[in-house]
Amino acid sequence: MKVHEHQAKAIFARYGIPVPRGSVVTTPQEARQAAANLGGQAVLKAQVHAGGRGKAGGVKVVRSPAEAERTAGSLLGRNLVTHQTDARGVPVHSLLVEELADIRQELYLAITIDRGFRGPVMLASAAGGMEIEEVAASRPQDIHTEPIEPVLGLMPYQTRRVAARLQLAPALHRPAAQLMTALYRIFTECDCSLVEINPLVVTGDNRLVALDGKMDVEGDALFRHADLRELRDRAQEDPLEAEAVDQGIAYVKLDGQVGCLVNGAGLAMATLDVTNAAGAPPANFLDVGGGADDEKAAKAVGIILSDPAVNRVLVNIFGGILRCDVAARGIVLAYQRKGSRLPLVVRMLGTNVEEGKEILRRSGLNVTFADTLGEVARAISRAG
Amino acid sequence: MGILLDENSRIVVQGITGREGGFHARACMAYGTNVVAGVTPGKGGQVFEEKVPVFDSVEDAVRETGANVSLIFVPAPFAADAVAESASCGVPLIACITEGVPVQDTVRLSRYLERRPEVRLIGPNCPGMINPGARCKVGIMPGSIHRPGRVGVVSRSGTLTYEAVGQLTGLGIGQSSCVGIGGDPVIGTSFVEVLKLYQADPDTDLVVFIGEIGGNMEQEAAAYIQREFTKPLCALIVGATAPTGKRMGHAGAIITGESARAEAKVAALRQAGAHIIPTPAQIGEVTQATLRQLR
């Protein structure tokens, strides 16, 4: 789960990481007041769940409260399109109004899970302010990776080593150590999959300040973080993806026309590959999960049918836990609710498969049955 | 033979009194698996299906029944506890089916398991494993689609493994063992470790390998295959159609860099001499053709 920059910075501040003075606003008038409180000059930062905001025009420096009001008016209520979003972009409902920083140097600092190490690593680079993927691609030697033993935590010698690699002035080593230790505490205590400060700046008066802040909280750990659950901003998510999250369905919107309903993530990916190879690009990834009842299956099909790009639906159920008759009832229910006539290609195997097929046959829906993935590919390309 | 499981496997099901645990314990028993005990704290003394004693702790279960494999169905918040409990009792093989275990729990668990080299964890977020020749199923796969044979299967997925097995069995190709290692970013047993077991198994002639986007475990496997693996291997990688940065159901199936892409994994495996399965519809076909070359 992504959180907004201002939310991440509030958590940073609570753990003692220095952040710029600032406040969150949702109207141009509030932006004017916020800028005035900072002495007139300020930076306005669109609060969206997407990187590349600066290049996309989502970060603006203003020189007066009046300019802050005008600029806020041009940002708020619009959608911001960055290289990380789709063509519709993400809505800007709030701005972070912050004091301008006196930047001497920009650094990069992050903690994430390294799969090979099976544990957390700190990533640090003196090449801050740019996208770390670019640094990783063009000059990987400029990124220092510090593996952290979860039993020990981030040790003082490691913070000294990272500070040395970043070539920080000696006076900054102690504040850097405190900052890194705080960042690791946030990473573990908030069950993050990523915490990132980019850029972490050295100011003209030789202080370290987190100029930006990013936190991804692991969705699977939210059950033990009621406070962090509150930080979810549904408006930043694709509406169908948000609906799926609420229903406990794994759904990802894609660019094609074939709506896909599958049980199991691996089989779902395989199904997308099959339909794509058949020249019929998928409209979505959807794993309905093993324990679905007919209502959940209906919700899943409902999400697929709500996508205006979908012109046919492919169902691939290899039933073990999920019974085929349950899935079939869910499909029929969703088609009835939506009044849809879209053609269906159905492949079902496993528990109660004959009952499932019979329910679909009697439903009056336009169903083609397929027995193998090969037949699925042929049927779905014809159904278009 | 086969790997991991055999006729001497004695299974304790953690979470046997739950809905899922009970359902799958019954299915395992119906297949022929020797389920000797269940564990649910606070429900010790009950008897499951009129024959399997339920204990309060794994320690009791192991002492009373000699269980040597744990099968875990407890909910995600308690899964790490269940794995650690079995490991602390020295249960040598643990399959954690539970999906949604926080990654940082698995991270800490993996450190603990390093101190228990006699213990192997499969999963979490996996379908488990099966040895059709020994009629031993420790997991949630439908037993009926399997048949005994000489092809080993290893996969990060559940239902896609069933798809693969369905295609193999449909062509009369039986399996020595099938192992689903799990779809999470951090898991107990990697592809390489399972390939080592298949390499050492005299009753496995060929391995069907099913990987997916995310991480670089497939590349590690490719390096191992090139170095030491002497048996033919047919490899399928799914997720070629997945967009960057989106989690495709499995917590681990997310493209975060070039090496996490399907193309990079396919290239590494091809380079290592694997027979690449071009689409998921051709798992059986490619395996059959590769087996023919062996004869």
C-alpha cells in the first residue's frame, strides 16, 4: 500500500528524521495561507501516488502567497500524468506546501527487501535527486548496498560505512547515523516493503533534511497496523482495482479487450500469456482465489464487466478448492446484474465441473466451452 | 523414490480443526497420506475424523505419534509462529500453505531456520508437494490428476502446477514428485535446492520447471543447471504480458527491474540448455518430445 509524501514525512518526523516545515492543503486559499506562514516563498508539491511528479509539472516553486494561490488553483482538481501513470493520470486532491530548501548536495537513501539475501538492505547513493533505476542502469557502482541482519538490526559500524561511502563531512556522520537508524526502525515497525528518501539533502548550513519521502507498507501486514490502514487513499487507485482490493480479489487492469477470470495467480498469468499469444490481448489479470463463494465470483465477474474495454470474457478455473458450480453461479449472477450479453469462453476442470457446465448451458448466455489451454486460445480469438 | 516424501512420511496438520485445514487434511487422507496428528492450541484431546488425535502443541504431537512432516494451514498472522514451533521440535520437513504471511515475518523466520539445518521449509504461499508413487500428498493439489512416473515438477505456482500435471498425465506422463515452492518474495526452499534433490533422485529422468516474473531465482537456477544439473529440463516462464511494477497476485510476482522480466529468465534458462516451453498450452507436448529424445 502506497502512502502520500506528506503522510510518510509525518511518520519520518515522529521518528526524528528532519523534514522541511510545511502543511497539507486542499484549496487555493489554504495554499495562500500556508505560503504566507512560510514567509511567502514555498514549493507546492502535488500529493499523488506516482513518481516523476517534477517532470510532469506537479512540483512548483512560488514566490508569493498570491502566486501560491494561483498555482494551487491550476494543480488542484486536475489529473497529473507522469511516466509512471497511464494516460488518464492520477487526481491531485491535495498539495504539500513546504519551505524552500537551501540545497548543497542531493543524496539517495532507501531500505527494501533483497530477495537473494532474504532480508532488508539499505541502498545509498551520492547521486540523489534522480531516479534510482537510472543510476542503477547507467552507473551501478554509484549505489552502495548494505545488507542488514534482521537479528542485529542496522549496526553503528554500518551507518559509519554508509556515511563514508556517501563522503559526508565528519560533522554529519552522527546525524546521518541517527537518521539511518530511524529509517530502519520505520521500515521494520511499519512493515514496509520500501522506505525511500530521494533526495536526502545536505543544506547550505550543513544539515540533513528528507526533502522527499516514500513509503510502501506491505499489504499483507496491514492486519497489525490499524493506524497505517487509515492512510490508504482510494482516489489514487484505479477504481476497478480499488473495488477488487475491497473484495479481496487480485486484479490488475491491462490494455486489451479480453476480460479474464482465473483461480490462482500462476494460472492467471499463464492464461494472459495464452490469450495474448492468440492475438487477443487481455483486459485484466484477475485471480479470484481459492476460497471464493458464488457472491465473490459474481463480484469478480462484475468488475470485469464494468470495464468498458472488455468485449469478451474468458474463464479458466482449475478447481481444487474453488468448485466449478460455485464459479458458474457467480458468473450467471454477474451477467444478470449487468444485463450483459458479451460472449464467454469457459474452461473448467476439477470439482463439480459437470454441474458448473450445466448451470452455464441453461443460463442462455453465449458460452463456448474449451477443454484445454490450446482450445481456449482458438476459441477466444474467434469470439472477438 | 521421488523427493521429500515417501512411504515413511508421517504428517502432522497444524490448524486441522479449521475449515481449510480440515478440508485438506481429509483430502490428503483420502489420497492415502499417513496423517498421524493434528495440532490446534486449546483443542488437544479431540479426535479428527474419528482417527487422528489432535494435540495442543507440535511437541506433544511429535512425541506421541512420531510425526516427521508438518503441513500448515493456520491464518497468516500466526503462520510464522506455527513454522517456528515445528522447527523448534526438529520436524525435518514443513510445508506452509498459508498465503499472505508478512514478508518480514518470513525474513526473521529464515534467520532462525538457518540455525536448524536439519529443517526444510517449503513455502509459504504454496500448494505443497506430492509423491504419487508413494501415495503421499502433503498439500492442496487435487490428487486425482497425478500418476506415478519419472518426471519431476517444480513450480512457484499452485493452479499452474495442476495445469502442468494435467497436461503431463493427459499424455500418459507420470510424475516422480511435484513441489510448489511458493509465490512469495522470500521463501524457505528455492528452485536450486529442489533441483539438487531431483538431480540426486535416481527415479527422476526429467524436470518440468515453472517460473514466473519477479526476482531472479530462475537465473540462479539457470546458473546451477549450467554448472551441475545433468538431467533434461523443460522450462516455462509465465507473466510475459505483465506490466512493470504491478503485483500479479503472488506477492513475489512483480517486475522491479530487467532481470525480473519473463524474457530475461527465458534467456538465462535457454542459455543454460533448458528446453523452453513457448506457451503454457505446450507443457505436455514439449515434455513428451524431450522424453522421446532420451530414448
